[in-house]
Amino acid sequence: MSRRDPESAAKEIIAERFAGAAVVLLSGSVMRGDSTETSDLDLVVVFERLESAHRESFVHGGWPVEAFVHDPETLRHFFHVDRAGGVPILADMVATGVALPRATSLSKAVQTLAEEVLAAGPPRWTDAQESRARYLITNLVDDLRSPRSRAELTAVGTVLYADLADYFFRAQGLWSARAKAIPRRLSSQAPAVAERFVHSFAQLFEEGRAAPVIELAEEILKARGGWLFDGYKAVAPQEWRIAAELPTK
């Protein structure tokens, strides 16, 4: 089934489902120019006021659609939540989206807010957060050194791929990314690292060779003190407890 061009399809969706919206922002891969046959339409739908924000998925004219429905106050909330996690998913969608049916004072205001969030960057890691990330990567790499099976090596490598990329970004105060966005953000922030990252993990997943990934992880951690295991200690907050009646002897 042939699909309408993204903007025409989005306008149809607005008329059918979101006629009362103040503005809709069409974003994602279709606007970046790197969409595929299975890409969806990402819509940020902004009303002047909602009872609560929500997300909905549906199919329209052959297009899978992801709609993120908000008002200005819920957008601000989710910008804050995403910033705390270091991955600016919604802010990036809003900042790079195209306003439909046309730009308005509201669309300009929310896009300016999103751009300000992106420019501010994520909150800096505390020493405890950085140490914990370094400790977890050290443990994962140790599991790669002598895996019990190829399946175990692949499982560990899958976790390490995301954790090592996150560490690379956050330790430098940069926005992080998830899943398929990781190589794209690496390429934009550090092309040489991105090339080595992709090649090293390809050797791990395709050939079972862990050495290139271990060397890459060692270099990334080196700037912040290297491997961390011996002497690491994480103290839980005192309030992390639930009373229980247990025998004393």
C-alpha cells in the first residue's frame, strides 16, 4: 500500500483526530530525511489545556503513528523528567519538529523552550553516579573476558553497548541517547569514537571477539580513573527500609 507524503498524512490525522489542537509538530526520521520503509510518523500534539498528557499509537493510511499529546505545562514537566535522565527525547522532537498546519505564537514558544532545555544540557553526574556507572561497566567487561558461552557474551555485550555509550556522553556532560539513536548521536558528537564503537561491537557480535570492546571501554574509562572494583562502596539512603516483624534470634 502506497503511503501519502508525511506532511499530507499528518494533516489528515490532525483533521480526523486532533482538530482541537493548538498546534501539531511533525518530527522524527521523516523530517531528518533518514526514514525507512517501516518508519513511523512522530507527532507532538499540543492543546492549550488538557486534563492529562497521553501517548497513543495507531495506523493511518499505511503509516504507523506515534502521537504525544500535551499542553504547555505537561510539556515542561516531561522536559524536566527527560533532562533528569539525560536523554532529551521529547525536547528534541519539539525543537526539530515542523509546525502544522502553520507556525503560531504557541508553537514558537514551546520550540524556544525545548531549544533552551537542549542548550542547557543534562545535569552533571554526581561523583556517586559516575562511580556507579564506572563500576557497572567494569563488571560487564569482566564478564566479557571469560564468558561461559557465545550466548552469554552476546547478552553481556548488548547491555554494555548502551551503558558504555551512556557513560561516554554523561561523563562529559553531553546528552545521551538510547537504542538506535546511540550511533547517530555518537557520530554527531565524536565521529572517530563512533566509528571505533561500531566496529568494535560488530567484532563482538559477529565474530565473538571481545578484545576490541574491552580496549575501547578501558580507554573511555581511563580519563575518569579507569576500571573500578576494588574499594567501591555504595551506601543506600537511611530511609530505604520497610519495617518487618522478624525473630531476633
